[in-house]
Amino acid sequence: MTPFGARLRALRAARGLTLKAMAEDLGLSAAYLSALEHGRRGRPAPGLVMQICGLLGLIWDDAEDLKRLALVSHPKVTLDTGGLEPTATLLVHELAEVLETLDPGEIESLRALLRAARRSARPR
């Protein structure tokens, strides 16, 4: 499941909408909406995200949050390590090999490490 899919499912459930009813309201098939929620489809188009925000009554920060999650929720990520150090390529391959075996705590620890590295790399 992608971050977008998890949030969409939670918002839908909180409003008491069934998958079928929401799909009909959006002019989508229930199968497509289910695939979006489960991360079996690529990132949704910006227009669809806006439709979803309208249907769910999301405004301001909630709508921006859902848009941001859509941008980072493509289930297949391609990383180009061309021109980087060889260890960068090794890192990407090692992560790909073990990602599905990591527990949520390990994943969050890696994310925290990456966020810290990103903060320290920002120009001041």
C-alpha cells in the first residue's frame, strides 16, 4: 500500500463511504479505486486527486497533504545512480534486496537517517 492509498482508504472509511460508492461518485471502476488504495496502480493524476478532495470535502492543509502523498506514492521507483559513486549503486541494490523483509521500525529508522542527511546537506 502506498502512503496515498493508506490515507485515501482512511478518509473514505472515516466518511462511511464504500469503495463502490466512492468509485461511482468519481466515475471510476471499483477495481481501479481499490488498486489505487492498495498501491497496484501508479500515482493518480492531479485532476483525480482534486476530484477526490472535492468529494471528501478536503480543503487547505488536508487537500495539500493528499496532493503531496500522491506525488510520493508511485509504487515503482526508478533510481539513476549514473555518475555517482559506486557505493551509491550498491546501496540502492542492497535496499532493493532487503526492503520487503524490513519491519516498520527498521524502515522508520532508515527514513529518519535519510531525513537527517537531507537536512545536513541543505545549503544554509
